[in-house]
Amino acid sequence: QETNYALEAENLARFADFFADRPGVRVPRPIPELVRPTVMVMEFVDGRPFDEAVNEIEDLEERNRLAARFVETFVHMFHELNVLHADPHPGNFMLDTDHNIVLLDFGCVRDFSAEMADTVLHMLDAYWERDVRRLIGLAQEIGFGRDDAEPPEADIFAEYLDMILEPLAEYGPFRFAEFKVHGRVRTFLRTNLSMVRFVPPAELLMYFRVLAGMKGMMTRIDAAVDLRQIAQDCCERRGIR
């Protein structure tokens, strides 16, 4: 499917409609009469790689605003549109001459149920409330864990979450360049196999792929983002909390 440009053109047109009225985000439209399964033709957008362009901006507040807008764009996609641009390669994002974020390459797009997206927010709310047992229950409801495996103990799960959700734990600007988590997680999982068996449902694998890509992009950008506030605002828009 990712190599069928006729399908990608449909995705491109769909997302261009989604973001037509959203300030600061741009999706080039396809030229349908010129598109073929092996040929993609779309409107030309003049821009530069997003991370490079942002890092060259001298105004720190503007860099922070653009980094926050990048995160908010994906939050909006998943939690309010219930669909994701699921190929978060740095080369798929540009900044145009008017400081719009430009999204490219819609060969990999995934739709989600509103219930799934809202449950992720409920899980985050349970984490903020330190109600880890409720969080585990919610995770099991949407398919976390193998059928033959017991869920991790609450204290083990809480310790794991404190590592991976550090950017969302507190209000205030967070710099991903200082977020060194992979080594700690690998060490933790080697001694806590119950976490290894608590695998996510297949439906969320692309979601986690996108989260990893967003983390990578934020690590490349010299900026800080208040992720807790962005997440809290989304919860309130969805009627959670």
C-alpha cells in the first residue's frame, strides 16, 4: 500500500482537508489528473527540513512555539481526528517560508477508534492520579498483555511509567535533548520480565512508532515544550478530567 501513489494521493487530499483551516500547518494537495499508481504529482511547497530550519531561528520563544505546534499537530491527529500520519521520518516534515509546518509522505496512514484514543488519555489521567491499578485495568481492556501472562505488579509498572512518561509528569518546559531513557529502560526490562510480557495491542504499534519518531524529532530540536499542558488541554477538550 505504501508504494501505491494513487492511494497516497487519496491520503494527501484527505489530510489537506483536515488541516485546511488549522493555522500553522500545511499539507500539499495532489494533482489528481496527473497521479498514477507509480507517479505522485502534488503542489510545490518551498521549505526546508523542519529540524534544521527551527534550529537556525535565533528567537528561542519562536523555536519553542514551533516545537509545541509540531507536538500539538500529532495530538490533534490521534485524539481528535483519530488518524495518524504514521511515518515520522525527519525528512517528511518541512518549515515553509511563512513558518508553517509542512507534512509530507502519506503512504503510511492509520485510522483508530475514538474509544482507543480516549482510553489512552484515561490511562494518562490515571497515571497523573497515581492510580496505577486503574491504569493497568484500562490497558488490559484495550488489549495489553499476552493471554497467558499476569500483568506486572503495580509498583513495577509505576516505576516503568515514571521513566518513560517523565516528559509528561510535570508542568513546565521539557527539553528532550536531556531525556536519556533508553539505557535505563533496557536495564529495567532485563530484570522485570513481567513488563516484557505486557505487550501493547497490535492496533497501537503504529501509535508507538509515531511517538518514537516525535521523540526523535524533539531530540533534534533546540527547544523546550510543556508536554504536560498540551496533554492536559487535550484531556479537557475530550471531556476527561
